[in-house]
Amino acid sequence: MGKYQGYEKYKYFGVEWLGDIPKHWIRSVFRYYFDIQLGKMLQNEPQSPNDYEISYLKAIHVRWDKVDTDELPKMWASPRDREKYYVKNGDLLISEGGEVGRTALLKELQEDCIIQNALHRVRPLKHSSVEYLNYLMRHIADTGWFDILCNKSTIAHLTSEKVGALALPLPPLDEQEKIAQFLDYKTKQIDELIKKKETLIEKLDEKRTALISHAVTKGLDPSVPMKDSGIDWLGKIPKHWNLLPFRRLMDGTTQNGLYKSKEFFNESGTSFIQMGEAFAEPIISKTAKDRILITPAELEQWGLKKGDLIFARRSLVFEGSGKCSIVGDLSERHVYESSMIRVRLKTEILNPLFAFFYFGSSFSRGQILSTTKQVTISGIDSQQLKSLSFVLPPIEEQEKIIKFIQKTNQINQKSTNQIRQVIELLKEYRTSLITNAVTGKIDVREVAIP
């Protein structure tokens, strides 16, 4: 693997997911070298006068490479329970259910704590390192061996018996520690590089958003005369542009979506777009998963056309209410659910694509969120939507701005894709490095670590 050399001699380990191991390593079984303790069943009430409340960790707190220890839940436990199930920094935790085998070292615990019975606590017994085991468990999980071991076609459980019987390759203790130190250092370097790449993507997106926001509110020509918009957070706009309520740009009335109960869902019905699909992508172009039975009159009233704008009425997971999508080329007629508002535009004066980009600008998003904060439950209705201020350029200028934004988006997407490819390569290298180190494919005993 690049600059790292292998060992001189190997032997067959006898386990499918491992292959050959260095000749001086031994094959053993988990329970001979590590103590395994499954956690306590959840106890919601005291069962004796001596019981008290104590913080506990459950499977959701254990992520690869990290254990979340903030704002832990509490359960009742006895002093004996505490003695049996308590955890401390340095313990290795393994998920018993869910994503079975998910493993992390506990490092940042600052309170008295036990584990629930969805976790195993692992401590070394003799000649063994949980730091090395932590990386070895990651490798085993990446091979898919836990899925086979736990039969994921049913509800998967990694029982104490299965953990205890797991065959492990064990180098000498000092070598285990060296491997763990090497991987700590190298994975930290890789993770920091990945973080820098992810930050670069965020900055590129911020720049793209700023360019779009400027284009739809100030235009592309910095030399044109400007005028005061009368709106503090908007500032000046081109003198020949109009500032008017959004209602004046609508072709007819807005239309809240269609409500249908479950008995109307039917595979032979009309495609029915719901919240998650409408705002998963900015342009709605994929056929909806669900279908409902409707009348021809309902299709006429709630049917979508290319260029329609769809707004979220409620704040869910879509950056707040008022988030906008545009209907693209759909292979068939669709209707939409009641949590959305459809707007059809006067296309002779407003290009739907320009409107879509405008409502994604920082100015428009700020205006919408400011409006929704005036109500107890964050949401926007048709009247609020109609009253929003809209900065309208001439239709010919809208076309130029649309082309500029599309080109900007393409350049941004190309750069982002290139960075994401680098991130994926770094992640693959990280996985490969762990695999090769914990299985002895590379010898890191003499590798200098700062």
C-alpha cells in the first residue's frame, strides 16, 4: 500500500473476512482477551428504597469514532446496578442492535453513567488493547460480516455470545498499541483534510447564493442607475425595475393542496406529490411514488402544470415555511397535498424560472421567515404569500439573469462534484488504511509518529 511495506512471513487465518495474517500474530477468540458486559434493561421507576436516577448511554449515542455524551437521559438503578453496568472513559462500546457492531471509544464522559441493554461494554483482560480492537471492529463491519453473523433479514442482534465467539487476529500487545497509535494519527490527518474540503463546498455554495441574490435584486449591469427600494434590508434596486406585491404577478388565485385520506390511495390513481418529494429537489421532475383516486374536476382544480411554483405552507425540515420548488417536465399529470400552496404566474411578464430563483435568494428567504415568525406555529398562508414584495425586471432582462444563474450553478456544481470525488477518495483511503493495518497487510512498527 504505497510507501508502507508488508511483513516478511504470513499464515492463513482461516476466517473469510481476514485472509492471511503475519506469522507471529495469533488467532484467538474475543472472550479470551476482552471482558464483555451487556447493559441494563431500561427501568422507568424505582424498585427499592435504595434506587436512584443515573444517566445512561444507549445505542443512538454510539457513532463510529465518537460517543455523544451531552444531555444524557436517566433511568432508575440500584447501587448494585451501578457497579455492574457503569462506564468510564477508555471503555469500548459496541451496539447490540440497529447497526449491529457500530463501535466507538468513550472519551468525553463527565458524569456518573451506565449503559442500556442495547450496548456492550468492552474492557481488556490480558495482552489486549481496546484501541486496536476499535479499529478492528470497524474493519469487520466494513466487510459485512456482522450482517451475516446477525441475519439482517430479521431483527439483527449482536448478542454477548456472538461477540464472545468472534475470532480475532491478535498481534503482540505492543504491536496492537503501535497500530492504534498509527491509525489515530493518520485518520486524524485524513479527517481534517475531509473537513477542509467540506468547508470549501460550503463556501462555494455561499458564494453561489450571494451571486444569485445579487443578480435577482440588483441585476447584472453595475452601471445602471439605481433607486431606493424603500425596504431597509433590500436597499437600492435598478431604476427601471418595479417593486410590487407578488399578487400582481399571479395568474388567478393561489390554490392550497388537496387532502385525501388513506382509503383513496390506489395504484391505479393519479400521481400525488407529497412534501418530502416536492422539496427534495428544486425542480420537480420525478414521478411521485404515491397515487390517489380523484375525480376529473379535482384533477382540473389541483392538477400541476410545468412552470407552477409550489410553496411549503408549514415549517418542517425544509429550512422553514415558504420554501419554493418549480414544476418541471413531468411525464403525466400530478396533484399535490394540502401542506403546499400552488402559484400560477402571468408568464408574459414573469418567467417562472426567474421567480423560482428569486424566492431562493437571501432577501426573499429573509422576508418569508420574517413573515412566518409573526405566528405561533411557523407557517405561511396564501394572503401572506400574495403580500410579499417582488422585485421585477423587464422580461428580456429576466432571461439574461436566468442564463447567468444557470451558468453559475453549473460551474458551482462542477467544482462541488470534483471536491466530493476527492472526499470519497479520502474516505476510501481511510478505510483501506484501517483494513491493511489491523489485518497485518502493512507493517507499521517502524513508522515514525510525531
